[in-house]
Amino acid sequence: MSVPEESHLVQERRQKVERLRTRGIEPYPWSFPDRVPTSSVVERCRPLTPGATASGPDARVAGRLHTIRQHGKSAFLDLEDQSGALQLFLRVDEVGEPAYSEWLSDLDPGDLVGAEGSPMVTRRGEPSLLVRQLTLLAKAIAPPPEKFHGLKDAELRLRRRYLDLLSTPETRARFRARSLFVREIRHFFDEHDFLEVETPILGGVASGAAAQPFVTHSGYLDEDLQLRISLELPLKRLLVGGMERVYELGRIFRNEDLDVTHLPEFSMLEAYWAYTDYTDMRRLMEAMYLRLARRIAELLPGVPAAAEAPALFQPPFAVVDFVEALEEKSGLHGILDRSREQLRDLARAAGTTIPDASPTGKFLDKLFEHYVESTLTRPTFVVDHPVATTPLAKRHRSKPNRVERFELYCRGIELANAYSELNDPDDQVRRFGDQLAAKGTEFYAMDRDFIEALQYGMPPASGVGFGIDRAFMALTGIPTIKETVLFPPVRSRP
RNA sequence: GGGCCCAUAGCUCAGCCCGGUAGAGCAGGCGGCUCUUAACCGCAAGAUCAGGGGUUCGAAUCCCCUUGGGCCCGCCA
């Protein structure tokens, strides 16, 4: 990968910039007022017959030049803006010399230009703008990727996402869809009277999940700080404080390896709902995912997985018991009565290499992941996990050694993790303690300030969390998480 | 962390197996063309074959190392 700085292509474009300046033309002007989207010009062209020109006022459009087709004394230029594309039709009859020749000799694909003229339809039926005035809005010194094949190089696509965006309509559509998908999630919680809040990213000991944190240092406090690995514990403090429905949608950080479903920073939503339990939350998640599925089908109608989503996410979703599902798929029995060592050996037999010192629940999670997870292709609630897997959930009201928890899976991806939230401060201390007893490297860290908060009384509540990126993957069928974020992590330039 | 694969012009790709002067298309330059849309026709130009080392009379091609990327496995969602 070489920087195009020295190539003759760049030098030729720099010379064009100089030529423009000597003619008194500013290659980087300040604005282009009164422009309309190209889509509105295409709309004005719709009633016109081939060869006809619209009556009414001239239109002003602006965008990036994609291709230039010259035919001697006329030329066609494809202009792209966020709304779509429009062909500019340039004729020497219309604009005169020397403007015609000067414009064409100074412009290159990739330049940002503004154009003013009449909407028209060519004899071949292409909606166009018959140009009267053309204005350079920003000269592109570096040449854009190839016009037909676009940018294919995987490394360049990730390192220079702007090139991927400007050359690949599918990429633009995908990230527009992601943005509106996140907006839809916010709308859903807002409409259900949840308050969006922001809690600290930097803190003392990261807790609320089991993962390696990123560590940094505060010069002011002269203390090591950790970046959050979960949103859970601050939000529950807000339940104690009387906020009855809260959610946070934010970035969390886990210092682990990355692969097609893991990024070191990713977007997570957690919501907490006072005076409800995990059954209420199940209904809420069914409603949310049906709505998101419908939205994603509108946004990406050409993507098969998105188009199929509304039918797939019809409530009620299937429900399976964690223990029954695991025992059925694995052929094992008496899972709840096995010792930690027995479960570790079973997990080893299933091929996992998590450390021996991991908490008991990790082995159960691994066994479930190995035997059951990939079989869950339709939306399915897995419910009532063994206590050991889940230190922040309330014990099940009737099933011994279980918690009131569900995970929602679809297309092999986890789409929600929810509990009836544990609000007994003494049980919470014991459950953190069980985690610490394993003395492993990954566990739910004890958060004494949180225990103290629980002692003042947290209302019974349900809570849910899910990864935004993975939810987007599951609804759209995008296979790699890097393609769901605009700027995925890359190594520094060699 | 382990294994496999990839890196050639600004971009998209041939050439590599079987070593013998580095090719095409697009983009760019010059010339032609007033309805094209991957426009077309002609001419000329454009390369540290990712970087380094080795084998060889001779390496883009074979071998080793490094860097970056992709895929699979292991671990965190």
C-alpha cells in the first residue's frame, strides 16, 4: 500500500489547481447555497418525455463527480450526493466557449462540484440536468478508486472507510441503515418512557461482567482507572435513586482478541425497568425486535436476511429451559448436580480451553455454547440458567439452583440477556464471593459501593442488555462485526 | 496464542505451479467525436512486483524472516 502523494496523477491534479488559481478561480470555495438533493431533480424529471426539458426554475445541485464521458462538444458527468445520483448534461451550445473547454480540462472524477441548470430527460430517457453553470467546490488531489469495480482491497476498505463509502453504494446504504437502526432503538425505549442516561466510562474496578478491562491512569487522581466493561451497576444505582425506567446506549471496552463477532470496543444497550420481572421484559423484547425487524426490512429491502426479518421475528418467540436444552442436546444428565471439577472435565471434553480456575458458571456457559447455541436459528428465549452462571440475577421463585434469566438467540447470535434483577444485598455479597472463590483471571469483580447502594433498597426490577453491533448483524445477515462499525480497529500504519 | 491463505501501476486484475527483458482494463496526458451512461476510436506515458535476506548465470516466480490483511481454531458478547 503506497501513499499516492508522489504519483504523477497527484502532480497533474495539483497543476490543475494552480491553473485554476491563475485564472482567478478558487478551488476550495466556502459554500454552495440554495442547493437541492439530486433526488428532487430526478423527481422533477419523472413526468417528462425523452428529449423534454422541465419548465420552471433552474435547480442547483452539488456532489461528487463520479464519471465523465466527453463527446467532443458535449459531455455527460455523473454527480453523486447523499440522496442518489444525477447525470449532468453539458453542451457547448448551452454554456459557450471558453467555459465549456475550461471546465472539462480542470475537472476530474472525485471532484466536488455544484451545478445549476434545467431538469431534463435525454433522448435515451436518462433524467439529467442541462447545465448552465458549473462550480468547482473542492478539488480532489488524490484520484478516487476505480469507477466500476470500486474499492475491493479489504485492508484499504477498513483503514480508509471514507473511500469505501464514496465508492460503494452498498456501504453507504449499510451505514445509513445502522444509524437509523440505532435511532429506532432509542425511539422504542423513549416511547416506553425510559430515560436515556450517561454513566462514567472511566472508573475504579470495572465490574458488571467478566472480561479483561483496559487500564489507564489519571494524573489528577494519581490512580489507575479501568474502562467500563458493562453498564449494569451504575444503572442499578439509578433504580435505587428512584429512576424507574432508565437505559444507556454506549460504548464499552473489553481488552480481548478480536474476531468476526468481537471488537475491543462495541456498543451496548442496557435498560432497567422497576416493578417488573423477566417475563415482562420478554414481552418488551419481542415487541422491540419485531419493530426493529420491520424497520431493517424497510431500510435494506435488497438484503435477503433483512427482507426476511419481519416474518422471522413474529412473536411469540420460542422458549426453552437452559438445563433441559443442554441435557437434551448433549445427552448429559444431572447437570445441576455436577461438581465444578466434573463440569470442567465435561467442558474440556467439548474442546474448550478456558482456565481451570474459572468460576463454575463459565463451564456451564461453555457447554451450552458448544451443544446448543448454534442450533438456535429462529428467535428463541433460553430461560432459567443455573445460579452459578449469573451472579447479578435473582434466584428463581420456584426452580431451585436457578436464576430468573433469559437470553434471546437468533441466527446463532445472542440478541438479549435479561434478568429479574438481584436486589437482596446479602445474597449479592455471597454471589460475588462465589465468583472470587474460583480465583481465576476473569470474574465479576466485587463492587462494594454497589452493595452499599443495594442496602438502601432497590425496587424489584427487570433489566436487559444487548450488543448493538451484533443485533444489527443478526437482522441484516452481515457476517463480520467489522462491517457494522464505520471505523473498526486497525494496527498503526507500518 | 496456534494453523492456513493473500500482498504486482492511483484502482480492479493477469503473469507465479513449470525461473529467462513486468502485462491488460479503468483513471490520468495528448488527439478525435454534440444523447452517452463501465461511452467509443487513436497515440504516448505510468511499477521499490509489501519490506529484508537466501538459492541461482538469472527471481514477481523457488526458500527463509519481517510487516500488514483475510479465513479457521482457542478466549471475552
